[in-house]
Amino acid sequence: MNKIIFSDSANFFEEAFPVGNGFFGGMYYGDSENGKISLNLDSLWSGNDKNKGKGFAADKLDLVRSAAKEGKIGKTAKLLKKYFYGDYSEAYVPLGNLYIKSEKAERDGYRRELDLERAVASASYSEGATEVKEECFCSNPHMVLAVKIASGKNDLTRTIDFEPAQYCEKSYKNDEIIFCGRCPDQCYPVTFASGEGTIRYFCSIKINTDGKSQIDGGIKITEASFIEIYFSGTTTFYDLNANEEKICAVTDRATEFGFENLKREHIEDYTRLYCQSSLRISGDDTADKSETLFNFGKYLLISSSRAGSMPANLQGIWSESLEPIWKCGYTMNINLQMNYCGAEQVGLGECVEPLISFVSRLKTSGEKTAKEMFGTDGWCAFHNSDIWNMTTPVGNTHESDPSQYAWFMGAAGWLCLPLYEHFQYTKDKEYLRNVAMPVIEGAVKFYLGNLQEHNGSLTVIPSASPENTYTKLGRKCALCCGSTMDNSIIEGLFRSYIDSCGELEIKGDLCEKAEKALEKLRKPQIGSDGRILEWDREYKESEVKHRHISHLYFNHPAALNFNGEYDEAIKKSLAVRGHGGAGWSIAWKANQYARLPDGENALALIKRHLNPVEPSASLDYSNGGGTYPNYFCAHPPFQIDGNFGIMAAIGEMLMQSNYGFIDILPALPESWESGEVKGMRAKGGYKVSFDFSRGKVTRLKIDHESEKECLVMVNGEKKSICTNELICFAD
């Protein structure tokens, strides 16, 4: 299913259609009385690049570690808060709303549509005897958001204006609105002070029409058969010399090029990515909806993450609040990473470039943090970051102990995983050598410098399991001597580094140290009840059904559950956690079940994800989840990671390539009766296409740049298959 269709315009953000080109986006509400399109620029953030850490604290680390080893968790937490936790990250802020107001509020025959295959939002309706058609898209090649309203008669009347989310300077011409301003010095509360180092923005809205134009409460167009609107904006984050003249030139060129030409090139650019892979599933209604979820995930990723842009944040690029929940930032204990966990497999490795670039920048700031806080080489990061590449832990103003989220030692290691996986999918050794390896090596240095001997194994101390707690002596605690997640992240990082050294024929002391440390790292432990232990020992959980399943990281996204060694313990752990939780949590669990493999439970979680949620729904950590009317994932509120996570889970149900072979239909639910999969990527540089019916593969083709044999699990049998040849299987 490549279309999302409504019979009325949107009244809420969660009903509107997102459009975007990676650098900016809009929420298209469809024509109503106000004709609203809310606008965002991906580089519009509060604050500046001021270091938010507490400065040098490495000389206090031994005190912290000693307290943790002695089991004095309360003291450990107090020391961390006193010496290590700094200020919070900055916030992603909205630009404002473009309004296209009509004097004729009555509409008949209304239809609003988002075409996922062409990345065009549209609406059609009648104004009296006049048929009206609207189209809206966001062009990456030409860096404009374009809108066209057309009718068969010269009787269109619209007033076009821009309402900023914050103060800006605005000027009007008969065919253009120009506005510029700056971001707040901080959010929570929104504060405009000195403005030192804050981001400036410059924007233009250009209008082309065959009607009459005058400035009257905006730009009023009358007696028109068509109205074209072109928006573009930029910031000093990308161009220190940005100004009005430069941005007006962009909208001028778009106007001259013409709407239809812009649309044609936009569709060509977009479909080049969107059509890298495709999926068709037949069966019950869940099959159709799963197909739509898969396609919508691709659409959102292409629209919010393009080469040179910022990576997709908690809401991709679409946010309307000046004080967005969780600052609409980069949360690095699951959410940022989940935004990209299915990108490579669906053929959108190009869209991972913003994340790769971001992590490379974090390395630079993280090196300073590693020196100041740990006195070691390498780089580190923690729970939160922002456009300023923040790597210090937050929480100094939190009234109680913030350690459960603030002290996430595994962030740098986890962020290295998508960089390494990009190489696994592409086998691009120049990329590995010049881009990924410096980042991975830096993280390896950091962890090697901070591993501690404890109870016969190596681990990081202190450690936490994001954002969960256990109960000790009647108190909630978060810290321990090596959580399962931190240990698993380090294991995966060291394995990636050792493999990369082999690929690049690198030999040296660091690789040898990583190999020796790998042998002594604590592996996941199984408790007395058969579940995976989350912390260093069998504590009583404060919240048995907690939304995070951090201790299962080694199963997904990492691939460290070799030969299904921990399958039963993972199943028991997931069963106790249950199918509830926030939107992204449901998606993570679906991926876990796909890896086991257990297609029926994975499908049950997809159904849970599809649970309808009203736009007015309130925050629900433990039993939220679901889908808003416009298919945005509901935490609630909206968080885009759930959309990407569900896309990844559907891909994993149909194909995996995590343990040295390609596994076709590893977790196919019975109700998915037949289907066609094209262009899915497998590690090793393979492109996989196949048809299936009644649980069996009927046709299979695995393409590769060279003719070779690859190992494939197909129809219950592992066999060597020649690439670039179509294979048909008899019933």
C-alpha cells in the first residue's frame, strides 16, 4: 500500500501529512479554513556550543568506582551527581506556520492523500461549482517546499501569510514574504537573552499566480486559476554568511523553473531511493497495514535524513512545539539508533550518512569529555546530545538521582554499530578505513582505558541499564558494577574493531589488547528464573514490565546470540516484560522476536503498534504505543523511532543476514500467505529478491557485483547459491 487517504482535512498535527527533504519539512494539513502547513528547519536549535559539562572530574573517578565496588550505590550516585552530571542538552525548535487562507470555508467531495511512492501530498474538493486541486512536496534537488492550488476557473481567492513560532523580522512584497530571526538562547522556558553564538535563520516564501495580488493581512490573491507557493530557508549553522539575498535567489530559481518541472525532478530524486526495495504482502488486513508501515518508514527516512543534513531526531524533522517533549533531541540509549536500525536492509544506506557524520563530530567533542571525566584516550558520549555535539552526562538539576538515564556508558559503543554495519552492507573498504575506523578505534581506546577487573571478569564501573531501576534495601537504585547492556555493547564494539582490522590488514597493540579484553568480558548471565540478568547480579526489579529491554541488546540490534545460545532465556525475558510499553519499545520487542525467530509474537506486536491512538492522548510510558491517524507512531506523544523500528522488524521477519548467511523468511507469520520482496540488502553487498507462497519461497534471486556463491537458508535448508541467477523452487 503506497497511499494514505483521508476524506477530510487535518485538525491536529497527528492527522497532517509530513513532507520533507532532509533539511526542512512541513506538516501539510490540507485545505481548510486556514490551509495550514507547519514548517521546520533541521538546523534550528536553541543555545550555542558552550560546554555543558562540569569540567575536570577524572580525579574523582577512583572514589566513584570504589563506592560502587563496595556496594555503596547511594554514595556512588551522589558522587556522580556532584562531580560529573552537567547541564541538559539544547532543544529543536519550530520555524512557524505557513497559512493559505480561503474565504470559502465550505468544501464538498473532499479527499486528502499522501502518495508514498511519489512523496507528494494532495487534496481535492469543490468550492461551489469550482473543482480545486492542491499538491505539496518538498524538493531536495532544488531545496524548496512547493505548493500549488489550481482550479478550472479564475475564481480562486487565498490570503497567504507566515506566523512565526518566535519573534522574527518580516517584510512583504506583492509576490514574496521574507523573514529572518534567531533561535532562543534556551528552552524550558524559552528565553531570548544575549544571542551569543545562537543560530540565525533566513527564509523566503515566493508566490507565482495568474491572479491579482495585494498586501492585505498577508498577500491576498484574487481571480486566480492557479497559485504556486515556494518556501525555502537556511541557517547560519550551515552557512555563516547566510542572508536574505541568498535565500531569495533559491525561491526565485524555483519560480522560474516551474512547479511541474520541480515536481518531476523531485519525484525522480525521491524514487531513486524509495524504489531501491519494495514489498508486497497478501493475507489478512494486518498484511496490508504492515506493507503500509514498511513503506511509510522508508518515506519518513528519505524525507528526514539526506546526505549533508542533520540526522533524524526524536520526531524526524517535524515538530510544532517551542518546548518539545524531551527537547526533540538525540536520545542515544535507543531512540537515535532505532531511527536507522532498518535503513541498510531496505536499501537506504545513503540516508544513514547524516548519522555517520554526526557520530564523527561527536568523536571530536567526546575526546575532550573522555580526558576531563576519565583521564583516558578515545572518546565517549552519554544519554543526550544535540546539534552542538554534546557528549557530557546531564542531570545536575534533577531533584532526585538521575543515574538511570544520565549515566549511560554504552552510548559511544552503540553509535559505532551503524557505522560498522554500513561497511558490512557495502563492503566499501575506503569508507571503513577513512570514515568508520577512526571513530570505532577511538571508542575502543576509551573502553579499554576504563574496563575494570571485578569478580574475575572485565566490565565498566559504575554502570547502569537505561532507564531502569532495581530495589535494594527498599530504595530504587540504577547503578551497578557492569550492566549486561554495557558489557554487550563493548563486546560487539571489540568484535567489530577486530574484524575491521582484519579487513584492512591492520596489526598492532590496540587490536591485541581488544582481543585479550574480549576473552575476559562478562557475557550475559541467566538468573534463577531462567531470564537474562539486567544488572551484575539478581536484584529485585522496581518495574517488572519496564519499557526498555536493554539487557537484550546482544540479540538485537547486535548479533551476539550465536547459534541461538540464549534463545530460551530471551523468550522468558520478553514474556515477563510483556507486549506493552511505549511506541518504540513495542518496535524493539518486535525486532527481538523476529531474531529469535518467532513470527507470531512479532506480528502480535505489529498489531499492538497499529492500535489507534487519538491525537489528544497523553504520555504513557508503560502501556502506550499505537498509531496516530496519519500513521505517526504514538509513544504517546509522537516519536518517529517507532515508525523506523517497525519498518526494521518487518524487514527482519522476511530476511536476515546476521550470522554469516542469508536467512529467507526466518520469522514469517502464518497469516502472511504470499508476497513479493524486491531489492532487500544483505550483509556482504548482496541484493535479495524473492517470492513466497504458503510459507515457502517460490522464486529467489541474489544479486552481487561479482558472480560468487553465498550461503542461504531457504525453505528450511542451508545451501550454497550462485549469485545473479534466478532460482525457482518446486512446490
